[in-house]
Amino acid sequence: MKEEQVILVNEKDEPIGLMNKLEAHEKAVLHRAFSVFVLNDKNEVMLQQRAHHKYHSPLLWTNTCCSHQRAGETNIEAGKRRLFEEMGFKTELKELFHFIYKAPFDNGLTEHELDHVMIGYSNEEPNINCDEVESWKWMTIEDIKEDMIQNPDIYTVWFKIIFDEFYHYLEDHKL
């Protein structure tokens, strides 16, 4: 199986090439990514717990799904594809904003991403892909914020960064 490639971008989100995903994370090269937040009609966020055998951040809690766009794929197409691959359901997505962040991991890899943050709505129970996801749960936005303060070590590094941006976006915008 060919290793997945990521789209290298400049700070204006203009593509400048492709690189194998692992190499991009080893070299901390800026690349395009996306993060999906699915909310239900109670305004709770669906969180996923990463599978126990993932090569980084196993068993940590994070947003509904996140990954990397493929060459020729729109942000929304990528978000819908990955949401179905990981969580086993489909919903409409809307892109809210994007931003750049850099987050090193204990294993020597670094996320350096121009992240497109998307939102979707569903009350459906996911049919999780056990290769990707260990578990899932609904949590209110305020409960997530409080739990991150009380238990920061149970969340992925990038989710803490992305959630903060998402939280402030929600404060400034009516969805």
C-alpha cells in the first residue's frame, strides 16, 4: 500500500507540492489539514477517542475527526470522506475558518498544519471504524473546556489548540 501524501502549502494556503505524510511530520513541513466538529441538537460535540494502536496519541480524546486533504479534493469532500471512514456516517459540512498551528509530539513528529475547521450537525450514533477509533461520546462545549483544564493529558495536543480556536469562533459568531 502506497503511503498517503499530504499537500504542502505556503502561508496563503497555496499548494507547493506533495510529500509522504510521515516525512512531512518528521520534517515539520507546513501542510494542509482539516478538523471536523459534529454537533447534535443539544449543542454537544461528538468526540472520538483515538484507537489504542495509533502510532501517535493513542487513546487520547479529540474532535469528531481530522485528517489531510488529498490532491484534487476540496476541503469539504475530504471532511466528508474522512468522517465516513472513521465514524461511519455522513452529514453536510460547512467550513468555518482556517489557521496555522505547530505542535510537536513526544515521539519526534510535529504537526505543522494549515487547518481548515468545519462543522456539521447530526444526532446519529456513529458506526466507528475500530482501526481508527477506540470510542466516542457527546460532550457540551463548556464541559469540554472545563475537562481540558482538569484533565489536559487525556486530549490530543492539536485538539487543545483547535478547540480553543473553535471556542473563540463560536463566541464571536452565531451559527
